[in-house]
Amino acid sequence: MMRARNPVALSLDVRRLPSPLPVAKVAVAMARLQPGELVEVLATGRGAARDFAVWSRATGNELLEQGEEAGTFRFVIRRR
């Protein structure tokens, strides 16, 4: 799994939370970040990849990285 070149401003562990709570928690956290800052998200829901891709497109935030290892999905998202 590749790591972001820019430092992550905030890491969120939303593993084991049912959908749509992971996206909701990330949306609230993003409001605390400055434009261009990165958030790293760890999630376990089967629909997480789809949910974060759709949410990123809808909000204009950039999904920079996504990957899966041992059942845990990792996303890095840049705040718009």
C-alpha cells in the first residue's frame, strides 16, 4: 500500500462502524481541516470503497489513495 507524499493532518479509525457512519464522521472531521490538508481513514465496511469514492466526487474532495490489506480499507482524502 502506498503512503501519501504529503503529511496526513488527521487520521480517523472508523473500522467496525456501520454505513453511513464512516462517511458522516469523515465529513464532520473535514470541516476542521484547511483546504489542501489530508485525512487518512481506516474502515472495514464492504461498501467503504464505493461510499468514499461517491462522497469524494459529490463534495469535491480528492480521493488520493485507496487500498485494502487484511480486511481494512485505507483512504487518503485531500480537503477541497
